[in-house]
Amino acid sequence: MVTMSNYATYQPSRNALQLRITAAQRDFWAFALWVLVTFVQFKNDELLLYPLALYFAYAIWRDQKQVLPLMARGWVVLLFALWCLISPIWAVEPMGAFKNALYLLLTILICFHVAAVLSARQIMHAVVFATGAIAVLSLYVGLTSGHLNLGVFPQKNTMGKSMVILFAAASATAMDSGSRPFLRLLAAALAILAAFLAAVSESATAVLLLLGVGGVVLLGKIIVSGGPQRASRLSLAFLFISALFFAASVVVPTLQENPVDQVLDKFGKDSTLTGRTLLWDFADEQIAERPFVGVGAEGFWRYNASPTVQMIFEEFHKRPGDAFNFHNSYYEIAVHQGLIGLTLAVVATLWAQGKLVAGAWRLATMPFVFFLAQSVAVLARTVTESDFLRPFVLFHMLFWIGALIVLKEGMHRQNDRS
């Protein structure tokens, strides 16, 4: 038998070599392809995305014996998607709300499936392979086109925040003693590339996220090196301090204090976070009109039907047909799904973050440190970006997958003791 990596196995037949793919290898490469497709938007990407989504819908049914027990214990993650599923009853755009709810529910169910059938290390490696390939391609396109701050991405901010995902996975893999030496070397090179591309993207958010993620991974390595029994509580305290300080570096700018103005000025930003705080004032007014249930998905940003949206577009120099949002996930959720929806989202988020912290501490391996570092970046971005809990968004999918992996490990330990 000739082995080519951990994920593909060749065995000789009577006449020729045959490729034999195990169920674990199949699930690994399916998820890696999903990461590749959702990591960056490209022309006609739906030709891959939708068939993959259908495949995962089938896989969830196929592997229901593994998925259903996890769903029974992690039901809190489903609550927001289920709330969205009934929102067409009162939504301004019922069909749009229903389509969005189905996509979101499938997204969350895919998270359950991936967590159920793959290990934490397999997921981390899949992210490294897929996002690393895009980073290398982005470097090549950027150098040949003269737009290194964009690469294959439509916007510099998109490239910057995407490189944070690669940096978190690659740096954790490079420090992971459970990964093969060659893969660790490759991951180290990709982590350097991710840091470089994030820096040249000139995205203030990406730079701050990168620093925060790097701090969490490094301090996590200190804890992991001591093992779960010998891990220093002082190191854990520093990990929490690092996470809180990093989150504050994104949240505090919204307070518009003078020191923050100086920091933002270094990145060419103003104290309104490029107008974000003005957008949030509009969101406050909309929430006051329909506080509990909101307007439903796709119910607010309707240029032709809303004088308020027309005013916002004029204020921010947007044209009819442009996509726009409140640049804050909590405001975006509250406007569209109401305060009830926001509460469900926050409860699930707190539950998941608690699982991730507990997993990094109790399980004490670098894959779980990766998930914790990724979660810090996700939570920080919720303050200035609106893609949290949107369908098919890799950033928050890894957040839920990580929490569900920790839940699965806890279930296995309980079964072993019983």
C-alpha cells in the first residue's frame, strides 16, 4: 500500500492501482472544497456552491446517527435559524425571508455534520489547505496585476479579514505537535504569507485581528505545552486578558475617545469608523419602529420602497442596486429579526464561546486553540461587520463548528465513563 498524505490512500489491484477513499477522507475533502468555495467569491461560484450544499443536505440525512445526538445536545445553536424560519409570517419580504431562513438553517446543519464526522485537527488542516491555496493564488494575481492589496478578492478589507482565517489555522498548525513535520513547515510559510497579505491590504480591522489572533495562539501554545493537568492558571488569565484587550481594541473606537481618534488616524480612519456610528443611529430608529420581530430578512435594504434607505444611500454615496448593511452584526440582526432574534443569537453565541474556552483549557491541544483564536476574531468583527449568522459565511461557521466539536468530545468522554 502506498500512502499519499493522511487523506488519500492508494491500494494495488490485480491490474492497476485503484484510488480507495474512506468515509473520513471523503468527508475531509468535501469540507475542504466547501471552505475553498466559501472563502472567496468568484464568477459562477454558485455552480459549485449549490451542488455542494445539496451534497451536504444529503450527507446530513445519511449520517443522521452521528448528527442527531449532537443536535439534541447543541439545540441552542439552532434557535436563531428556527426563528428566522417562522419570520416570513410577519416579514416585509416573505419569500426573501423564507429563502434566507432555509439557507441559514442548512448552513447551521452543515456545521453540525462537519463537527459530527470530522476531528478538530482534520477541520484545522482542511482550512489550511483550502485557504492556503487561495492565498498563494492571491499573491500571484496581486503581483501580476499590480493590485497586491486585492489579490483575487473584490475589496482590500475582504482580503484582509480572510487572511486572518488562514493565519489562525496556519499558525496553530505550525505549533501543533500532533501534525506532521512537513505540514507544520508548510503551515508556517502560509502563516507568514497570510500576515503579509493582511498587512498589504491596508485594512485596520485585519491588522488588529491578526495581532489578537496571534496573541491568543501564542499564549494558547504556552498552555498546551503544559498539558491539561499542568497548565498554568496564570497563563489562562493572560489568555483571557489578551482576548479582552483585543476585543476592546475594536469596540473602544465606537466610544470616540481622543486616544482612539489618534489610533484610528494612523489607519486613515475617522472617529465615526468611516460613518458606521451614523449608520447605527439609523438602525436605532428602525428598531424602535418594530422592536420585537423586526422586518424579516431582506426587509429593510429596499431602495425603491424606502425613503430612509434612499437617504442612507445618498449620505454614503451609494447607487441604487448596491449592496449595503449596517456594518454591525447586532444592529443588522435586530433590525431584521427583532430583539427576540437578537436575544436568541446572543444566547447561542455566549454558549458557543463558553464551550470554546472550556475546550481550549480542558482538551489542551492546538486545534482547540485554533478554534478559540478564530472565535476571538469572529466576535471582534461582529462590532464592525454584518455577516455574522448569514448563510454560507465561513467565518462564523468555524465558530459554531468549534463549539460543537467541544460538545462532541464531552459527549464521548461521558460515554467512556458510563
